[in-house]
Amino acid sequence: MNKKTLVKILIPVLIVIAIGAIWLYKNADTLVPKGTVASTTAGQTNTAGGTVTAKETVPANDDLLLETDKIDLEKLTSYGLPIIFDFGSESCDPCRRMKPDLIAVNEAMQGKAIIKYIDVWKHTDAATGYPISLIPTQMIINADGTPYVPGEGIGLEFTNYNNRTTGEHALTLHQGMLTQEEMLLILEDMGVVR
């Protein structure tokens, strides 16, 4: 094959590839319509790029995705929903056992509560400034951004932290695993209707 024939073949092929790449770039946002909920099942890749290990619905809003790499309390409390942050790690057995319950509660409580999971080994800066001494540990925040104050008959042990200068209640943590029912009980205690 001579050089002239090769050029005649390569130029149209490169033009077709360029047109296809431009089309994909311009239409990437419309391939999964914005504002919809993409449902995935085990083994598939969700829109956040992670492999789903249990049935999981991926929220249209990234703020409501289960997994995160940082805590943006100001942004999350602006939704006016109660929040449960779970500090854990994929290398922690109790954390791995709790993960399906986190996924289930996150899915069931969309629009009613925000459930977030932070892998503290992958994202070490995310837990900076919080008194996390073991994992899993959950930080629980009311819809108005104040720390959760457990009701009398909740039956779970919490650790409350106060501000050193003002003495005001600053943070509520639960250390150890929580089941799906226990998380729903906490949310119900915070006024969330199942």
C-alpha cells in the first residue's frame, strides 16, 4: 500500500472518530437525564463510578449519595434534613457488615434524611477535628443543624460532647455498629416519619 492510499483511508477514519468524540462530549450530560434516579443492581457500576454490592438507588443529587470524601455541614444542613454520618473503612469488618444497612437506610430515607459514609482510611482529612477513636462511629445531627439529643427510651448509648468555652452541647456520637432498625429508630426519634 502506498503512502497516498494510506492517507486517503486514514483522513476519513480520523474525521469519523473526531465527530464521534465531539458528539459524546456534547451529549454526555443527556445520556443519564438530570433529575432522575438511576437504579442499579449488584455488580453494575453506578453513576458515581462505584461498583454496587447490594441493590442501591443512586440519587440524582450528589449531596445525597451515600459515600463522600468530606464533611460539608453547612451545605448538608441547608437541606433541612436530619443527618447521620458514618465514619468507617472498607478494611474494618464491623464497618463492612454495617454497609448494607447504610445503603438500605440511605435508599429508604431519600428526601427525609441524609445518610453519609466516609472511609476514614481513604479520606483521612475527613475526620480531622472530630473525636473519632474507633470505627464505626456515627455523628448524628438534627434537621436544624444542632446535635441530636436522644429521647428517653431510645435504648442506645451515645456520647455527647460540649463546647469547651460555652459548655453548650456541640456533638452527639454513637460508637460501634448500628443496624438498619436502630438507624430508623434514631431518625424516628428525630421526627422523621418512615
